Amino acid sequence: DPIRKHLPEFPQYDRVITVRHLLTHTSGLREWSNLVGVQGWPRGARAHTQADLLDVVYRQKALNYPVGDFYSYTNSGYAVAMSLVERVSGKSFQEFTQERIFRPLGMTHTRWRDDFTRLVPGRAQAYSLERGEWHLNMPFESVVGPGGLLTTVGDWLIWNEALSKGGLRAGHVDSLTRRMKLTSGREISYALGVTVSEYRGVREVAHSGSTAGYSTYLTRFPDRGNLSIAVLCNSSAGQATLYARQIADRLITDFPPTPKLDSTRADAAAFSKYVGIYRSERTHTALEITDAMATRVRALPGGWFWQPNGQRFTVDMAANDKPAGLRVLGTDNDTARYVFVADKPWRPTAQELKAFEGAYRSDEANATYQLRVVGDSLTSSQRPGSSAAWRPVYPDAFARGGTTIWFTRDRRGNVTAAHMGEARMWDLVLPKVP
């Protein structure tokens, strides 16, 4: 069904967003936590509620991309889906799921964290290690749907057992594991709330999760006796996915042989041609190729390179034997393209920095940025007392953490707008206030 059939107040876009788009992360909706971060209140800095989440999601006039064209993980989709369940059922999400899922399956230790102040017997608090000291790192927010499920390893295995033995209604398991197809026809590994792929050549139905100091992984191997492994960690250093797969390595004894990677040492002299700064066509984030990378990557046939993290990339050369751009091969053969923009990071003059000073306002994020030059840095402030410095990366663009801010100009060269981009929020426009 189209979302607006049940939530008519939901924004209308050029293409229809369906329920399946929400549940497969193909809707194009921007990530809500990035949007509240733009407001100056990233997750963990404020006790966000479901109303806060929906307010910022419903403000969005634009999407990351046309509906269905790409896969981009966004918690916003599942938050809207939760609201849809409440609208259609006439019940709270807590009541509906207890009545239709948890109690019938015997998942007696499972509930939603829809009120983070509620006492929950037996709950393991979450921690993080900071400068050698343990600190509480709890998700102090009442946001559920995309996460916020309080459960146990035992209850999680009951859920997986229901999937493997048909404990749900007819057709549910097939629906959950049917992989999504993009508008291009390319099939992705994401289905409905699970990834259907392979681990070491064996079919795996799984999903990971993390929030604050919690880390989780639930996996099932349908072709190995429906072996299920559930891992819950309450330390931000916990590597739930790694632990689950280490257990799988010991319990599965017939993994197919792993083909050897056909690679050679990269030629340092040839690799030096690729050195420079590249700009993502999606998020405008910068990717830097350095001479030092030649010792870390492996050369593959066809001009591709393999990095230790498993990522592959290739550089496209122009007619003048200079780099034109590069392509990064991601999950499900998704190719991210980057444009070559400079030989080295940008070093703007004080006068060049002054051009970006001013106020920039986004009604979509309900936020105003004050930009000014402090010393030799461009800084931003969203509210009194807050300040952050941005690092120049290429002409008219700066970075801080995983976020890039870049600027557009009119024909006279005057700055007219700032844009913000990151992995789950591709291009949020903040026009300059006159």
C-alpha cells in the first residue's frame, strides 16, 4: 500500500512510497538522527521522543534519491512503519505486538522501550570505556520501531525458531526473506528487516544492530539445520557480529572452500597517478587517495584495487592521463562514483573563508546555522554556547567527522546556500539568510 493511504499527513513526493519501501530502506527518506544532529541535538544529547522523530521526518520536502532507486539504511522508515501499525490497528505499538507476536510465541521477556524511564527487571545497562573508565552509555530516548526492543537471547531464539518452523501465519517467513528489487531491476540483499546473503558461501538470514552502548547480532543458517545464533552485548566495544560468526565458524563444519583472491602488489609508481581528492556524487563527501595507500591495497585484474576492509575501487583516467574519477564497488554491486576535484586538500585564504560567513536556515531541519571565521577556521554554531570547526577538503567544501558542508554560488560568485551531506543524508539545503 502507499503510505499516504493510511497516513495522509505524510509528505507527498514525485514517486509513491509504499510500505515495502519503508521496510527495505529504499524509500529515500533521510535518517532522522542525522536531521536532529543538524538541529544541534544528536542522539545521546537529548531525550528524543517519537513525536520529535516524526516532526523532523514529516518536515522533509526532499528525499536522498528518487524512491526505489537505491538502498540507503534509514531508521526513519521503520519509525513511520510503527506509526502506520498504530493508525491501522487502533492500538499502541506495545499493545499490538504483545497481542499478535510476543505472547503467542511465548516471548515473555520482550517489550519495547517506549518509555526509557520505566524500570525493567533484569535489564542489563549499557556502558562505554572512556579514558580507562567505565561510563553509563544508555539510549535515553523513547523512540521505537527502528530499534528500542528489550529482549533476551532466549526470546530471540524463540523468534528464529518460529521463522524456521512456521510458527507465524502462512506466508510470513517467505515475505520476510524475499529480497527487494530496485527500480533498475537490480536485486539487493535486504529483505524485510533482515539481510539475506551468504557467510563463507553458506546462506545466512541476519541483522545487526547497535545503539548507545548496546551491540547485537541475530543470524540463522537455513541450510544448516536452521542453526540460530543470538548475541547481545552491553558494551560499546562489544563486536556482536564478530562473536556470532566466530561461533558459526566452530559449529558449521562444512563451509565450501574459499576461492583465493587473484591479486598482486600494487605498483607504487603507477598508483601515484591516482593521488588526489575525489568528491562523492551522492553526498559530496571527500575521498583522498595518497601515495601511502599503495602499500596497503592489492591490485586486481581489470584495473581494480582491493583494500584490507574488503572494499574494491577503480580509477577512471581522462584523455590527458589525469584521473577523472573513481568508482567504489559496494554491497550488492552498488557502484558509488567520485569525481576528481583537486591534487591536494584545499587551503583557503582568510578572505576566501570570509565569503562563507552568515546565517543559513533549513526549515526541513528547523535549524539555523551561524557561520563565522575564528582564527584560521570556519566555525558553525546552532545555538548559544555551541561551536564546531570545519576542515577544508576541496574548493567551497569543508568536513567535520563524517559530515560534509559545501556551498553554492550565484552567477556573480556570491554564496547563496550551504548544503550538508553524509552517508544517510545526502543533500540537505540551507539557504543563506539575506
